[in-house]
Amino acid sequence: MKILNIENNSLAREVGLQVGDSVVKINGNPVRDILDYRFLIADEDVELEVVRSGQKMFYEIEKEYDDQLGLGFEEIQIRHCGNDCPFCFVDQNPAGMRQAMYFRDEDFRLSFLSGHYVTLTNLSKKDMDRIVRQRLTPIFVSVHATEPEIRKFLFGIEHDDHLFEKLEFLTGNDIEIHTQIVLCPKINDGTVLKKTVWDLARFLPNLRSVSIVPVGLTKHRGGLKKLDPVTNEYAAEYLEIANNYAADFLKRTGEHFVYVADEFYIMAGQPLPAAERYDGFYQKENGVGMVRYLLDEFGKQKAGFPAKLQKPLKATFVTATLAGGFMKQTILPALEKVKNFRAQLEVVENQFYGSSIRITGLLTAQDIFRQLSKRDLGDKVYLPANCLKDNSIFLDDWTVKKLSSKLNCPVEPLDDFLTIFKNGN
């Protein structure tokens, strides 16, 4: 693994490691990626074998168990997915995007590191042994269905991928697993959904959660299998079904086990449940309980809002159609109580992917610019942080800097509303 950067005042800098060195072994064990590195440097006595300009070099380091060396490495080489899911979002991207947007990843390491969902279809016995040995937990798994023929259709495979054997091995070795079902009307709902939920329940308690999320269909589906969208009526029907499952599991296990994407509640026109419905918010980043979590966090933050700003400030808040309602009902009224502060909301319709895509994580700069370009935006535009990669790049390759320039207004991602009132106000 090539070293790209070294922190100042770090152990690595102290012993003389250099940018450009390649770490090949730690305590005699090969280093294939960042997971090997993290696992192997946990020892208190560490010997690094490094290659510099073709020459082997060795560094011995004594440290505390939790001490880090201060090294930054190149990104791991990600495994490609061999499945052909009919709802894969990669296949629903328009032409002309950066090449990385067309790469299907299927890598258990990313599941552990970043919470990516993997199918386990390409997971080998060697991979499973490594997961257990290095305690790569939790892992997030897309299941979709356990009925064999439906499962083959949804993953575009022709073979049995031995899902149950893999789940049994991992959960039997105390690896925590969280699963998702992308619900496709007339395909994996009804009795298929019931079977899937109860099949997964066999692996309690280490298989900790099942999330049910609606299939996302963009307008760029030329040549793909026809799928029916989730309608408002369908969302209401399956929200009730999923909540009934959850109530049953709550009585049996003390937790709900089955969790429903926020989108189901909003489409069905039903209020979001309290935080207790989500137990540990196990799949918040999957849009399951995210809105409830944000609202509760906002409730804590608003206690710290000033009564009045020293000077007038006007800000525009951007959101997607799914979140527009709760932003109008809850967020804006609380912001407007701050004197000298004017807040306005722009609910941006997704034309890049199609109006059926309603979540903030898939907003693009082009759509935001289209809607905001002729508005009085005030002093600043605030974006939902999850529509950006590394807080700077949109899905359509625009940068925050480019959008700011074209709007002629500062644009910032927003994680904490308290930051609005800092910097002199």
C-alpha cells in the first residue's frame, strides 16, 4: 500500500517513513488493503516492511494499543459486481457522467468501511474467514428475496448463491448483519416478502435488522426490464403490513427487527413514528429513520438558537420533494422565530433522474441551478450534505464552487443548523 500522506507529529514521521513508500508487510504479514493495515497495527510492537525506490526497509515501532501511525494511503481497488439487478441504479444513470458512476461495486470491505450494501453473491469462504478473523462487523447486505427463483431474477443470476449458508456462518461467528429489501411491486411483495422476512428472522439476534425500501426508478431505463413503481396507495398498504411484522417481532424479541423507509410514511401521508420505532437507527443512512433522527437533532439544536441576530441575514435552504413537507412544517417555523433572520425554502424537483426520484441524496447541481438561478437567494444557500461527495462534488460532476459561482451566491452543505448563526452573528 502506497503512502500518500503522513500526519505531522505522528509516529510514522518520527521513525522516518516517507510519502511514496509502500507498506508491504506488518509483523511479517502481507498488507493487501486498509483493513489488513488497521488489523495488523493494533499490536503494541509493530515491524513494518517498506519498499522505497525498489529497496526493502524495516521500521520497528513501540506504541500503545490504540495509537495510530498517522499514515494516509491510496484508495483500495474495489471489487466489481457481477449481478444484473433490474433496478440497479448504475444502469439508470444518464449518459455523459463520470466513469465512476457506471461502476457496479460489490465489496464486503466497503460494507464495513462505509456502510455500502453488498449481496454476498461473490463472497468466498476465504472472504468469510477474513471477515470473522478481522471482526469486520457490522456488514450491510441486500437480500431482496429468499425465494430461489425470485432471488435469481432480482439479482440477474442463474445459480444458487448459498445465501443461507453464508448468513449462518457469519452470524454464527458473531458478525452483526443488517439487511435490506428493495420492494418491487408484484415481484417480491406479498407471500414472497413474508417468506423473506421470516427466513431472515432465523438468524436473529446477530442478523439485527431488515429494512424495506421502495424501488427507485429513474427516467433513464431504456432497455431495462419493466418494473412497476411504488404508488402512494401501495406505500400505505405495505407500510401497514411491515408495521404489523414489526409489532410481532417487538413482542417476541424486544426490538422491531423490520424497519420501513421514511419514503413509505411520506408517500402514504402518515406521520413519522417516534425514535423508539427505530431502536438503534441501524439503517439511518439508508433513509430508514433519517427524517426522524434529523428532526430530533434539530429539536436539540434549536434550543441554542439566538433570539436575535446582530445584523439581518437571509438564507435559502435547498431540499428535495420528499423532505419538503417536514421542512416547511417543522424547520422553517423554528428558524423564522430568530429575529433579523429570513429563511426561505426551495423544494427542487429532480429532472435529472425524473420526478419519481424524491430524495435529497440524488439531487444534482444542474437541477438546483435551474430552479434557483432567477431567485433572490439572499446571503447564502444551504444544501443537504448528503447530495455531495466529500462535501464538494455533486452526482453530475459540478462542484460546490462552480454552483456558487453560477448562482453568484455562497453555497454550503449544512449538517448542523447552529452553524448558521455563528461567525459574528
